[in-house]
Amino acid sequence: MKKAIEFNQPTEQLASSIGIKASSIRTRLCKTGSYFGLKPQKLSNGRLLWPSDSVGQLLEEGRGRGMKLVFDFDDIWHRQKRGSLEKTFAHVPPKHLPGYDTFAYALLVLLSDGKPYSTREIMAWLGRDPRSARQCLTNKTHGYWLIHNLRKKGNMGLYQLDDGHLSGDAQDDKKARNQARILLARHSLNQARRESERLPVASERYQNLTLDLDENF
């Protein structure tokens, strides 16, 4: 008989277990209806309780592929001493490689084999939400690494490092970085356009609400 799942983990406890802020969990739950597939029970007082095996569920996909469950910087340090990552990216300017004790470095280690990884798999490797590490790699901080999201629908992304970074050719790497800069600029432009289009509608809604409240006060 299958054992019933217990919901006994407060949001703060789950957040502490995976190294993120409780507000990040609540925000994603509000936006997507779950936290990477995890759904809590909501008590009558509004408090959320998560499954007792929440961390195990988040790491399940990673276990299936034989990946590390929690990222260990000491292990990465030894890998760096052997030169595995630096050898792979010998054609890349050193300034673009993150420090070995950062989650951006850990993410780059994972993606350096050229395979696609889901958000859940990356969480299993890092032991935390990968968004911040991914942003550090793809923006100016580390020279605009080009990371493709192959699954743009649904809650879970599927991320793969562009072949240009892995070809061993400095010019291919440069082209990939230029493409990443263009995509980032295009995203910023589209976001600005959406926000500018929202402004008149939001302004009109606010003014109508204010007038309505004044009239019915």
C-alpha cells in the first residue's frame, strides 16, 4: 500500500533546504500554480505546508540521470585544478569564466557537455533555483554566454549551451556572444514596448476607479 504523503513543511523550511528565499517560492507558486511541480496544502489560516519529501521530489529527475544532488564547491575546486572546465574553454577569454566558488561556475560545468538540461535537473545539480546563476552567465557579468531555452512552453525550461562556445574556436565563441547580446537587447526592447502599451490602459483604469470611489464615497 502506497504511503500517504505528509504535508508538514512550512515554506520557510523548504526555502532554507534549497538555499533560496521563501518569497521566491511564493512568487513562483502564485505565477505558475506550483513550485517546479510541487504543490502545497493551504490551511484555513492561509498558511502553506509542503510535502515532507519536497526536496526529494525536486531532485528526483537529477537522481535518475545519476547527477549530484547538492552542489559541492570543494568537488568543483578539484575539477578546476585538473583543468576540466578551463581546458574545454581554453579559447574563451579568462574574464568570461566565473569564479569557481560561484553558482554560475557550477552551472557552466553542467552545461559544458553540450547536452540540454531541464530546470529541475539544474536545480538538482545546484541545490537551488538556477535563475540567478543563468542570468549571471547570460548578461554582461560574464560576457553574454548564449544559453538556449529549447522548451518555451510550460513551467519547466530546457537549457543548452550554444555550440559556438564549445567548438574550440575563438571566433565561434565571439559570434555566440554577439548573438546573445542581440537577443538580450531585443528582449529588453520588447519588454519596454509592452510596458509602454500597458501604461495608458493602467492609467485609465486608475482614473476611472478614483472617480468611481469619489462618487460613491
